[in-house]
Amino acid sequence: MTDKIKQIREALDILEITTFVSLKEIKQRYHELSKRYHPDIYENDKKMIEINRSYKLIKDYIDNFRFSFDEEEINKQCPKSYHAQRFRF
């Protein structure tokens, strides 16, 4: 496992999100955790630093991700339409 993969998996754990998630869900989770662990409420600012670092890492990965619009990738992202097309009678 590469170092980048390990860092991303740790960031996902810190943000308490799964590996299959949308950008909207990531942002929503970040805001929830930011409210919960804000230094004004939560005594330890170390947790907020981890959350911010993890969010930045995931956001940078998403911003620099190269999208693939080939048929196989589209079917992975939209499994319901692929499934319906495959088993059409």
C-alpha cells in the first residue's frame, strides 16, 4: 500500500466517511464535525486540526482527480441504469 493511499484512508477514518461517498456528503460531514469539535466548544483543538488536515487532503485529491467518462466507469458510477439495461426483457 502506498503512502498516499494510507494517508487518504486515515483521512476517511478521521472524517468518519466511507470510501464510496459524494463531494456533498464529504462537505456535510466536515461541517458536522467542525461544529462538534470546534475549539470554542471542545477543549482540545488537536481534533479540529486533524479534521481540517483530513478534509484538505480529501478535497485536494478530489480537485486533482482525473475523471474518466468511458462506458465502464459510467456504469460503475450509475449501477442502477447499468443493471436495468443488462437485465431488460
